[in-house]
Amino acid sequence: VVSIFGSNEALSVTERYSIVCEARGSRPAAVITWLKNGHILTDTKIEVLSNGNVTRSTLHIHPKSEDNEAILTCQADNPKLIGSAIEDARTLKVYYAPKLNIKVGANLDVMDIKEG
């Protein structure tokens, strides 16, 4: 069994988060890999508990606006069993300040524009 813990609440670009994934029932201990849209993430900490039967991985992430709607996946694999990988995934929701670009129209004189 592989599970990403915690609520799936929106994240903010102004914060850093720790997200936990746990794999149970693998002997030897599972190898856990975190992926974001298929790309491996490496800022993690691994703990092996219950005589190797439980592997817990904590991912440290500082989301960016581009991470909104990205798929975050926790994949656990038993190194002794080929094709044993199982995973849990969630879609990231990221809050960020809006970005915009404003251009003056070709027929406007910038000097004629006044505040208010």
C-alpha cells in the first residue's frame, strides 16, 4: 500500500511544504521515488520503520506558479520484485499572485494617459 498523507488543500508560492508518503508491506524496504509531471524530485528524507515493513518519505517542496495542476506522484518499488512499483498521486493546486502584461494600443499616445 502506498499513500500520500495530508489534505489536498491549495499550496501557496510564498510557503515551503513537507509532504509525506508511506509505503507499507514491502520486504525489503521499499524504494520511494517522488515525481512531478514525470520528473524526479530529490529534496526528500527517508525513514524505514517496523523492521523494514514501513518506508516513509518526506518531500520538501516550494511550489511555483507553474506547478498549478501538476501531478505529484509517490512511487514505491520493492527492489527484489521486478515490476512491483505501485503509486499514489494527487493534482497540485497552487495559489499565486496574478501575472499580466499590458501594452499600449498603437493609436494611443502614452503622454495623454492620466491617472484616474
